[in-house]
Amino acid sequence: MCASPASWRRRAFEKTLLAAELILLAVTWKLWTPQTVFPQVPLFEWALDIPVSLEWFGGILLVAALAVGLLAESERASRWAMALAAIAILGLMSVDQLRLQAWAWQFLLLALAWTTLPPREAWGWLRLLAISLYVFSALSKLNPEFLATLGPRFVEQGLKYVGLSMASWPEGLRTAVVLTLPLGELLVGVGLAWPAARRWAVPAAVVMHALLIALLSPWGMKHSAGVLTWNLFFIAQVVLLFGGRDEQEVDTPTATEPLTHGTRAIARVLLGLAVLLPIVEPWGYWDAWPSWGLYSARNERTEVYLSKEGVARLKGPVRRFLSEADEAEEQRLRLDAWCLDALGVPITPQHRQQLGVARGLADRFQLSTEGVRCVRVGAASYWTGERRHEQVSGGELRELGGQFWLGSAPRGNLQRP
């Protein structure tokens, strides 16, 4: 796939990846503990009964493995530690699919390539994964929903820094300016895939992530520390993976040597699927975040409405995320705001997980079938921006599991107020 990188670049990337994961775990630590504040929805039904002690063990193993890998002087030891960390994070995801954050998924893929394949081949896969992320992330934003909602918010925030506003601009000009965001990201991805263009694609990627950090910072749109940390990692990643020249060198012995050809073949298939499966996300066959649908604004969501009786049963901090009552005397509960406040991470943009959260809420507060109502809002069309809406009554929440390939039932551990 490419020439093997110099050993210092391999080492620098490995340590940067491990350090970034440790920082991301630190700033999202509530998510990775057996928390009982926000409903947990396992990826698989069998994970409903995993004991809390095993969950604690997985979290401790994850942190310890990352720390050992970061501090180890031996490249072999670092790679085995990274493999253990990947296994631990995969186990923790099975208990709570909210842990399937985009950065955690990326770590799994990078660790899979890094710990199973020879350096030269692994480096090629790392580059391909980075390119696919930029390309699919850009494509997910090329839709009317992004151009009309989230895109203008990004542009307006950037213009505020220079004392400008596009409120008085013609609609065509506003759309054209917003369109430069996904098109610029797409050009970065294409440029990184073309060796001759990397001399401008690498600095362009660095500038893009630096601007994102400025826009999402506490002085801008006030996004979470995890998002800012992830963008810092992207800057280091693009410089290490694509900056400079490839030095020809013989692959050195690594922790991958004892692996069989069959194991490596399985790793290649899994990595290939991870690169290609985002293609089928628009048809609902793959999740939004593993498809790099980041800030796309078109992702599906579940809206939760509580009747007057349901609101009366609600106790504790969750009440802060209720909207004003509408004409039917219902109040919407903002699951996304509740999740950010409770755990410091965005909620997974998938119906199965959000419906599981609604069911966990209904179970905890003993809401009657009339006390809660959900609306499944489908992903916006790439062409028209239209969404499909489907009503789900409280009595139907328990009957939805068969509609999903993965788990949608909550664990019965939501904290009592």
C-alpha cells in the first residue's frame, strides 16, 4: 500500500494515539463507568445481565492498558497493550452502545490495523481509514438539512470573530458560502489520497481542524472537551501519516509476528468493511457515526413527549430538559441535552438506542402507556431534506426490539432520584 514509515514516525503515531485515547477517556469518564444516571442500552441482549463488577474490570483494564502502552519502551509491549485496550473498549461498548462514540470506533479500527498487520501494510490502512473518514464526513453534509441549519451556524460563528454577519446576504450567496464547508472537507480527503497533492492537503487539514477548534471552543459554540481533544488528535494524525516523505525501510519485528495468516486475513476483511459500509448508511444498513456522519444534521432521532401525568411522575435533574407544554399539554424531553449534561457526550443518533433510553425512563418512573409518546424522526433525504415521522405509543416501546438488528432494551439500573 505504501512504503514503510520511518520508525520514529511509527512510534510517534502510536504514542499520540494512546495519549489521545487516555485524554478522551478522562474527559468523558462518566460514560465509561457503570453509571446509573442515564439509561444504558446494550448492543446485544445478552449484555443486559453483565454484572457491574465486570464492567468496572473492563474500565480499569482499558485505562491500565493505555497507560502501559504509552509508557512502554518496547514497541512489542505497546502493541500488545493497545490490543488489550481495544478488547476492553469493545467489551464496554457491548454493555452500553452510547460508548460507540465516533472517536472510540476510530480507535478500534486504528488499533485493529496497528496490532495485526506488518508496519508497511498497517500504515497504508491507517491512511485509507483517515481518507475515508474525511470523504464520508463531507458527503454526509451535502444535504439540504445541513445547508439550512447547522452549516449556517458554523459560518455565522466564524464571521462573529471578524465582526461580520451573513444575515443580510442573498440566499444564494449564503448557500454557496455554507457549501464550501463540506466541499473543503471533501477536497482535503481527495488531496490526501493523491500523493502529489499532499503538500497542500496536509496544511489544509491542519487549518480546517484548527478552525473547528476555534468554532467549537468555550468562546464559540461551547462544545464538549472530547470534541476539541479529538480535533487536536486529527491535526497530529494528518501530519504524522501524510506529512513528509515515505522512507523505504525493511519491516522490523513487531507484536504481529505470532499472528497467523488467517488472523491477518480476518483483520483485512474487517478493515475493508469498515471503509466500505458507510456507502449503505443512507439506506439504514449501517450506523451514522461508524459512517462518519459527523455534524451532518440529517441523522435520525427519537422525540420523547410526556403527558401532564407523565411529567408529574418525573423526578430529579431530568426535569430541567422538559420543554414548555404544547396545545395538547404535552412536554418534550430533550434526550440529547439530558445526555450531554449527564455524561458530557452526544447521544447516539440511532432509533434503537434512543427508544431504549425512552423505555428505560418509562420503566424507572413507572410511566403509564398514556404517560409517554415517542416520534421516530427518520434521516433527512439527501435530495429534499424531507423526513419520515412515525408515532410510537408508550405501550409499543417494549415491542420494538424485533425491528432492530442490535439491542434496544435498557438495563434496569437507572438511578432513583
